[in-house]
Amino acid sequence: MIKINIVNGELSSKEIDAYIANGREKYPNRTIDTMDVELDGDFVNIKYHFQNVPFQRIRRITGYLVGTVDRFNDAKKSEVHDRVKHNV
């Protein structure tokens, strides 16, 4: 459910639905969490706030790009354990 914050007036549910549909069309790969709608005479300013996108850290370990080492065999896990970590 999208939280709608309306400033300086009121909107009909039809208008709100249209602004939500516009945001979903404009940002198809993001999930709208909150929408700030500011009414200014004949103008409407809309600011969309999106849900955080979870991401998985990928590292280069022993020549492989991996997120985790849980699928490594014992030899590769040993390489990871024995490698020298450098500080910047």
C-alpha cells in the first residue's frame, strides 16, 4: 500500500490512482513506498519515495566473482581462508 501525503488541498481517488499509475509507468523497476503530492494552483508537484532495493555484495575471490563461498569445494575454501587481506 502506497502512503500518499497531500499538501495544500485535496485530490479525488481517481486523481490519486492516476498519479500512482503514472509513477509505476515512469519507474517500472522500482516499488513506490510513499508519494508526496503538493498542490500549487493549477500545478501539481509529485515526489516519489521508493522502497530500498536489497543487493548482494559480490567479491572477486581466487579468480571468481562470488557473493558467498558456500558453494566452493574444500580446496577453494582453503584458498579463501589462507589468502592475505590487505588494508588500504
